[in-house]
Amino acid sequence: MVSYHLAKKAYVKIALHGAKYAVVSVAGLLDGAGHLTVDDSIPLFHNVLPLTSMLEVALEQVDVYCKQTDSAIVGYYFAHESLTDTSITPFTAKVASKIDDAVGGDSLLLVVRG
């Protein structure tokens, strides 16, 4: 099992994103400065639909932000609208795979329950 550190700020933002949009699924990026260290989370979508063009724009904007803050995208988080569903959607798997390829295989996919 891989060990990672999730900062309180990142955790709270993920929780608030899920709480604000409790009846739909939510997703976002994990931002950090080190190996599997998550310093912040960047909420992207609620009611996750495979909208590739929106994702590309979001990734470009987050990339610029990361360069300005001397950090990097280290992963992706996803939460279903159902409290018991922990499956990974095909779109989530594809996004996570692309992030993993971009960071050299050391990314984090965080599936949030509840």
C-alpha cells in the first residue's frame, strides 16, 4: 500500500466541494510540491460528465497556477453522488491515467466515500 500525506487544506476543500454538491458526483485535481504529498485540492467539476474540452482548459489553467506557485499536479480526486459507490468511472480512469503518465507513474487517485 502506498503512503501519502493529505494536508488539512486539501481535505477540507474536497469535503466542502462534496458537501456543496451532495446530490451529484464531484471531481478535482490534487496539487503538491513533493512525492505523493498533497498540499491543496482544486475543485473542477460537479456532475462529472466526460467533457474533454472543459478538462483540457481546466488542466491548462491549473498548470499555469502550479508554475506560479512552484507546485505540480500530483493526482485526481473523485466522489460519487452515492455514499456507498466506490467504483471508478471510465472517464475518471482515463483522466487519472493521463495524469499518471504526465508525472511519471507517481500520481494519486483518491476516490472519496461519503
